[in-house]
Amino acid sequence: MNDSPKSPQEQIRYIRESTGLSRIAFCKKYDIPLRTMEEWESGRRTPPEYIPRMLYYYVRYGSEPEGE
């Protein structure tokens, strides 16, 4: 895709928005601290390189992190 997001924060925001979930709902579903997601999406923190790929996989294939 030519218009695909390039930076990690753009990728994360794009993945989350593609689910139709709010930031809070996405964080609850995938067990991500809300503050972390806010900082990743705003660019105040850069996520590890694997995070956008991992979130893409979870969203695309319906896998979710293992709970307790």
C-alpha cells in the first residue's frame, strides 16, 4: 500500500483505528497500559520494533495475548 503508515506511532494508530475500537477498549482487549499506548501514538515514546508487527498479527488473525 502506498498510503500505509511509515513511523511506528503511525503504524500503531493505524492498526488500532482499523479495529474500530477506542484507545481504552483496544488497550483492555490487548492488555496494553493506556499511558503506554498514548505515548506511542503521540510519538513521546518509540515502541520496540516488534510491537507494530505483533499488534498487526493479533488484530489480523484474532490471536490475543495469553491471560493469567
